Amino acid sequence: MSDYFYEPRKGHGLPHDPFKAIIAPRPIGWISSVDAQGRVNLAPYSFFNGFASNPPVIGFSNEGRKDSLRNVEANGEFVANLVSADLAKEMNITAAPVAHGVDEMQLAGLAAAPSTLVRPPRVARAVAALECKVSQIIQLQSAAGSLMETWLVLGEVVGVHIDDRFLVDGIFDTVAAHPIARMGYRGDYTEVVGKFEMIRPTA
């Protein structure tokens, strides 16, 4: 088997950077937040995932000082809304680079629903939404120790909303929810349409 190798700092030598295609699929954190004036911001982040389960902690990575980062720094709260396939078009609209203070929920024609424990609203049509209190905001650094213009926002999940149509015998039906995920290249997404079971071996 041949092996294509490159060092990212020297360039990949390919038509497009393969990094994001290798780290894929990536779930999308559709992050709603509010600024100091209470104005709503909604933005999708594909560098997003869960990092702990007890208590539950999720996080998203913010390249540059965007509105979501400034809002969570100011208020310490956010909501991660699940992006199902039927919301893909609306999610894409909220990715547009608009002026600070523009309400992307309204821009995408989405209704907001009040959260229970945090100020930012959630997307009313979202199959699930995770209300979060910020636990850490970390500016990432390179292996050499230089600071990057990238911040990791970690939040403890303090409240969970689930559309009960997707609870089957007490189990959340991920396949029925059809969450979408980001792939590697421009405009590439995928959708959860099936699953298989594999039980972890015991000692």
C-alpha cells in the first residue's frame, strides 16, 4: 500500500486541503446566543462535539473572534440546537457573514422557543436542544506554544429539550431525527440514515 505523506506546515500539495475530509463527518453545533443587549445570534459550527458525560460537557471551536464567542464571553450561556435534514437550508442561511446584531433566526425564517434555564432561545423546530452554561473558554496554542486565533468554548449541559416524537421506548431515535454532519470540502454534508450495533468486549 502506498502512503501519501505531508507536513501541514509545509503545505499538502493537493488541489484541496484533505484535513477536514479526514476528520469527518463532524456533527454541527447550531449555536444560539445573545449579546449584552439581548440580541439573538445563531451560527453553525462543525468543529463541535461532546467531551464528557457526567456532567455532560459539549464544546465548539471558534476561529476568530466571532459573535458567538463574544456573546458567550459576555453572558456565559448558549444553546446547541440539533440540525436535522429538514433544517439544512435554514442552517446554511445562518452561516452567512452578516453584520453584528442581525438576528439569524429571523433571517432564516425560524421561530424561536424560550429556553428554561438560560437566556438564549432555542430553534423551535429543532428535534433536540442542549442548554449550556459556559465552563471554560480556552485559546488554543500550537505545539510550539504560540497562541492561535482559535478559541474552544466548553459548556456544561444544564437542560435538554427533546421532541418526544423521537423518543421510542425511552430511547432517542437518532436515525429518525436525520441529523446532518459536515464533510471535508466546500458544500459537502452527509446525513445519518442508518446504524449498526457492535457491543464493546468485556474483560
